[in-house]
Amino acid sequence: MALGEFELIKRYFYQSARAFGVQMGIGDDCALLQAPEGKVIAVSMDTLVGGIHFPRNADPELIAERALRVNLSDLAAMGAEPLWFTLGLTMPKVDERWMEGFARGLFTVADEYNIALVGGDTTRGPLAITIQVHGAVESDHALMRANARVGDLIYVTGNVGDAAAALAVIRQELTVGKSAFNYFMSHYYRPQPRLKEAKMLRGISQCAIDVSDGLLADLGHICEESGVGAKIDLERIPVSTALNKVAEAEQIADWALAGGDDYQLCFTVSPDKLGQVQALIDAGKLHANAIGEIVKGSGVEVLLEGEVFEPKRRGYNHFDTDA
Amino acid sequence: MALGEFELIKRYFYQSARAFGVQMGIGDDCALLQAPEGKVIAVSMDTLVGGIHFPRNADPELIAERALRVNLSDLAAMGAEPLWFTLGLTMPKVDERWMEGFARGLFTVADEYNIALVGGDTTRGPLAITIQVHGAVESDHALMRANARVGDLIYVTGNVGDAAAALAVIRQELTVGKSAFNYFMSHYYRPQPRLKEAKMLRGISQCAIDVSDGLLADLGHICEESGVGAKIDLERIPVSTALNKVAEAEQIADWALAGGDDYQLCFTVSPDKLGQVQALIDAGKLHANAIGEIVKGSGVEVLLEGEVFEPKRRGYNHFDTDA
């Protein structure tokens, strides 16, 4: 006999949620959650569909890891600390081995980032995962897209472009050696939500976004919401050694500018706080690079050695893309 | 050119969320929400999959209505008042007419129950809708499944069985006249979340569940979580005149006991509060019927004129059912 929904939930997901503020976790009509005093709740929901956002036959442990990590990245982009998450899991059939792997991946990440599963829904249907994360942030420390100001410097954490290269490997458009393969797969399936970095930026930055749709597209959102423009220098955009080894400059520029899924933070810093951010970078605590400046106007202009550079693509669109 | 995700969100869902406590709605990495003072946040997530939970070709306005209504029902079952919701919408392609209808249905219900859309995700893939609702309740007024006590009376609001009959009509297993057709379809697609009733029960009941999986199954959850049993009398279970007209007693009993999707509240009342609940019923404010009693033991026993009645089915299982 197939496992029913209740047995499923109990067997794989019914961990007692002893996290902060959980008065009732899984097991009633609603979870009951107590927000930390003096803070607002930050919530974000993401759906990942099999065959669109990840290959249907991907390792369930990696699917779960990626799903939770990309959601945590939205909390980082808001400057919020993780508290709770809910999971909507739709599966074609109950496959216990698949479920086991999925639960293992999910709780590995949940434990690492101290976020508790408090509820959700499991249903039958085409493979898809919806996660909603809930975090807390002091209202005046939230990193808002609308807070960029003319004269701010623009930074990005880590490297960009690796996830786009990974997708090319998955689609068999790019062939790489074993160690590069492992490097790119790990960046694709195990993106690091920049929660530590977001915490460091408290009081230093007022504005951030995570690079999920591509650097140009996401910085473009900041510009639009803030009513400003941006100028960035292509040569200052950080890419990994691994990426430099497997592709030509033109391809790298496209992946770094328009490839999604890197989940780095792109943030802005006002002139009076530049010393503070530089001190963090110099101390080796914060891995981030200044890539340009917020300017009057609108849209993102890319320069290459001071000349206007016209990118091949400007972004990623879920309705035009297939994986 | 197809509409991209951002245009989609803007065109159909970007209503300024001026609801209680919304510091930031749609348009940043997270929504920022301020919980009402002295209350806990109740959250519940439900996924409805096209071809499983509703016919794929159903009217998008009705799909949206139903999706939000069934989620609101979970807030009612917890005794919580609606505040905010998030929407994960997965669609095979961007169909503007479909989206228009969907948004119309969604905001009709949102306005009726005073709940604000504050975020979510739209993606391409097989049709599915995930909604998470967020409400507020005073901690000691939450209607918990674990709060039933031996000697409590068991009540159910409205009628049960109509939604199961509606499903039989949709599946063309049951043929009915035009006015009965409209009646059953309306009960299936436009279930009334029992929020007003839940509010009336504040301080009167400590324990409720909404009848989504079927009366026996849902009352069974109460019994399990409370460590008690239940005895209910088949002849006291309320069914509609419409249902009595279209089916035989045996079929009606099955639909009323094991049919899901009615979204009535099943709640318990301790002996010292029976006067209060009866006063509400007598005043015509609360439509509810006592159907049995919480007893020592476990599981739900059904009696028909005092004799043990063995139900044909005991519940609804998402992984065994198809629509």
C-alpha cells in the first residue's frame, strides 16, 4: 500500500520544531509562530519546477539543498535572520528512497542555517517544490531595493557566472574536467546564501538584492526601485579561476552579467560608510568587490576599459527559458 | 513577445498592499510584515494541482477562488483572523485571459475576507497553485486539535457531503438538474471559510479542525492529537436538502462521513460552555449541530440509531485519489 499524506509527513518531516518562537509546528491546521520583539517578519516564497529549474532526474538531496538555499538567499538579500520555513512538495508518486534523500538534503541545510520546518503540504502531481522562508529583521536595518542613492558604490560578494557555466555543463553545452565539474555542480546545487555577509552589512549598507536573475537584471531592479542608474566596469566583476579556465572572455562576460542562479549579494554603500566596508574586506571577513557606482538616470550601463560595452543578453526570464 | 515574470506580477498582482502591518509587499526580495501586538502568527500552506485537485480546464476565476478559500479555512480552523497571503503560481504558458480571470477570482475573495497579497512567485510548469495564508490569534484562543477532552460535545457547522456530491457531478458519475448543478458547483468552488463562526467560538471552544479530508478523517485527527476517542450519531450529521434529493441514504452517508472538501468546522465544546454555544445557535447566529461526544479510547465510532455503523470508507488520501 502506498504511503498516505499523513504518514509521509510524519515519517520524513515531523521533526519537533524547537526553534525560536514556534508555539505549534507541523500537526495542526496552522503553525503558530511568535515574532521576535522589536523586529518585523521577512517572508519570501520560491517555486522550483522539475524540468524547468532543475533536471527531473537530479539527486533529490541536491534538489532539496538547492531549494532551501535559494530561499535563504532572499532572507540574506533583505538582511533578515532565518527563523522558520514551510514546504509545499508535489511529487508524481511516493518514492521512499527519493523522499529520504530529499529530507536528508533539506535538514542538512536547515540545521546549517538554523531554520525550522514548521508546516506545508504534500500533494501528488508533477514534481515541484515551493518553499517559503520566514526571517526577522529590525525594520530600519532591512536591505531594501529602493534605498540606492546617487554616489553609492556598488559591490558584489564572491564570484558571478559560475552557476550559468554549471547550467551549460548540465545541458551538455560545455564539457569540463572532473574537478571543474565538481566545482560547478557544487555552485549550482549548493549556492551559499550570504547570510553572514548580510549580518556584517548591518548599519553599513541600506540596499541589497541577491543575484538570482543575473547581475544586470538584479542591479536593474535596484535602479528601478530606487529611481537611479548604475555604471559598472566589466573588468571589475569578479569571476572564479575555474570559470576563467573553461571559457572565452565573451562567454564569461555573458554568464557573469546575464547568468542567473549565483545567489551572491549585490549591495550599495554610501560614501560615508566606504571605510567600514573596506575594513571588513581588508580583514578578510567580507569577500566583496566594488564593481561600479550609482548614478543619476536609469538602467545599468556596462563599461569595458572606460568604453560602453553592449551585453549580449540582459537577463533571465523564467517564461523564456528551459532546462 | 511573451510576458515576462516581472511584467506578469506587475500587471496582475501588484496591488499596493495597504493591509495591517505590511511594511513592504510585493517588489523586494522579501515582504516585511509586522505582527499585531500580543498575538501569534498562524500560517498554513496548501497546494492545488491541476488535474488532481481541480479539472485543468476549470474556469480560472473559480480555481483562484477555491484556492484562497480553502486556505482561509485553515485560519478559521485555528481561530485566527486573516492578515496576509503569498501565492506561488505555476503555469504552462502565459495566457493573459486566464491570468485576468485568475486575478479577478483571487482579489474577489481577498477583498471579501480582508486578506492582502504580499508576495509569491510565478513560474512556468504544470498548472499548480500554492497559497500560504497568515493570520493572527491570541495564543490562548487558538483552536488546537489537541484540546478535545472526554465529555466534550462535538459540533459541525453547516452541512457536509455537498462537495463530494459536486465531485461526483464533475466526474460525471452523478447527473443532476440545473439548479442542483449550480448549488453543488458553488459549494465545490466557493466553499465558505468559517471565519465568522471561528470568531464567535472564541472563549467557547478550544478545539477545532476544518473538514477538508472528510468528517471521519478530520475528527480522527482531533482524537489522535488529543489522545481520545469519539462517538458520533449518523442521523445527527447535517446534510443539505439538495443532497437528500439526489442520492440514496447509503451514498449520502459515505459522502457525509468520508467525502472531503466541505470546509465546515468540526469543533468541540466542554460541558460548562454548552449553554453559550446553544445560545448562539438559538439566536440564529451560528449554524451548527451537535453530532456526538468525545469519549475515552481512540478513533471515531459511528452509530446509527444506537447501533454500530461500519462506514464504507474512512477518508480521503491525496495519493490515492484522482479528479
